Amino acid sequence: MSTRKTKKVKTVEEKKAEVLIKLRGYKLIKRKDFKDAVGFLVEIPDEKQNALIWCIPGENTTIGVQYVNKLRKAMKELEVERGIIVTSGRYTQAARENARKKGIELLPKTFPAFDIFEHVLVPKHEILSPKEREELLAKYRVKPYQLPKIRASDPAVKAIGAKPGDIVRIIRESPTAGTHIVYRYVIEG
């Protein structure tokens, strides 16, 4: 009689959450199973606050207002102000509006389950700190909106958690040109 340990297989949503935690520099506090979701309680070091990442499995799942409300209830129980929903399903328009009002981020189903920055063609992206932002704008004597733009829906921008109004530094390495740095202003979309 053999006693093999069965290893729990991670869902695609859990893998996406782990990539999100790694790319944004969050610190995992604990993992918790809920009735119809898996939650990851994380610490956001830069903002000195915690967030709850809520993974809802199922490709054919439609995320409505009830899921947003369940997450908000779990956030209150854990005394957390920020929430993120990760799913391979789709969001209803009402869920999108409700999440925006309650400060909950909805990751698109196109969010990758792997680290996109490990690919040779994807350069490093960083969000500028407020101090770096002011220095950059003063150095070039420009307003943020005068910089080249990048959409908030860009996969690299989503991965690092940049929001409209942020400025992103993109660092490209080239064997012939060395290091090339560009800046982009994040816009809606």
C-alpha cells in the first residue's frame, strides 16, 4: 500500500495572482480558501497597507455585482481597504461600475499567468515615485500630459499596477545602443 501525497493543482487564476504578487512587489501574508474563491492577503510595501486578491476560478464564470459585494464583505472582515479580483471569466458592466466605486481593481482575463518581463522582447517597466516624477518634469520643463502616452490597459502597465496619471520609466537593453530609457504618461483605456 503506497501513501502518496496528492499535490493540489493550482488554478490559472491562482497562478495569475502569484505573478501579480511578484511583479508588483507585494508580500504574501496568507492564503485563505473561501466558499467559491481563493484569497491572498498581501501587504503593499510602498503604500503601507494590505490588499485582498480574490481568485474566482472558471472560464465561463460571469462576474456580477454579487462577487464584488462578497469581496467587499471579506475585505471588511479582514480590515483591508484594497481588493483585486482575478478571473478568467468576464465582468458585467454593473460589476465594473460597482467595483470602481468601492475601490476594487478588476484584472482582465487577458492578464498573463507568467512573468511577461522574462521575455526578451519586453523591456523593464517601473512607476516613478513622486520625487522622481517632479525631478523628471522639472528637468525637461514639461507637464505630464506632454510626455508620450501609454494606455492603462497595456499588459506591462497592468502588470506593474500603474494607473492613469502615473509616469512609467521603460528601460530597454540593446547590444549595440546600450541602455535606453524612455518615459510614458499613463492614460485611460
